[in-house]
Amino acid sequence: MDRAVLAGYDWGGRAACVVAALYPERAVGLVSANGYAIQNIAAAMKPADPEEERRLWYQYYFHGERGRAGLTENRRELCRLLWSLGSPSWRFDDATFARTAAAFDNPDFIEVVIHSYRHRFGLVAGDPEFEEMERRLASLPSINVPTITRQGVEQSKQVRSHRRLLAGANGCR
């Protein structure tokens, strides 16, 4: 398959946005359930408004070893809490959560999560193999393929701030 419509939410949305931005020839279009999801690592240490900072508590928690221990000991409970806080109007049932929770048992789950939240704040280095890609992403490249975004009400401010980076946006809801 040479080209595809890319779609994703959260980390999958970030991966889809990266491919659409850096390799548009591979993307017929993009459906991003969380807007423009390319991380701005250079600006990560700039404080956001207090309400936004409050929503990032778990990311700061993962910056330290206490967060690693908490995730290790309480991965399902913590992830369920994050699901509830991130989508307060979604009434998912135990069976829905259980289907995803199986992924939390992957042997590298803890290391991948901890590294990701530390990397996005510039606290740890990325993989040297991807330095060139990181350099390109640091410019926050626009996404020029046809794009539809879906965003929760809680993220409407973020959608407005990222609109200029979604040059191919056909719809934003």
C-alpha cells in the first residue's frame, strides 16, 4: 500500500499527524481525533495557563520515579482514571475498558509511557535514529493533506490555536 487515509486518536493521532506532515505523499487524507498532535518540545517548559497546567498533572507525575512506581503498581486504576478525566462525558463500561487494558500488560508499557512523557518535556533524549525527524518536527510543519479533526469540548482552545497548522483542514468539530 503506497497511500492511505491516516486516522488516530491521542498517541495514534500524533503518529498520523507526523506522517501526514513529513510524508504527505503517503497520505490520501487525515482524520485526527485530537487536532494537530505534533509535540512542540521546544516550548514544553513554557508554562501554560493554570487550568491547562492542572489537566497535565499526570504528565508531571510521570517525570519522577514516584510516577513510574505509581504506574507500575496501579496501571489499570491510573489509566482508567485518565480515561475518565480525559473524556468526562463518555460512559464506558468495564468490558470496553478491559479490551484496551490488556495492552497495559505489554512488557515495555511502563518504559514507553514514562519515556514519552519525559521526552515531550525535554527531560530525556529521543532515539538517535530519529534525530533528523525530530529536527523536522521541531519546526511544527503544517499538515497540507485533506484533514478532518474531531476534538472534545474540553480542547476547543487548543483547536483554535492549531488551526493555522492544519492547512488541509476540511472540517473541525
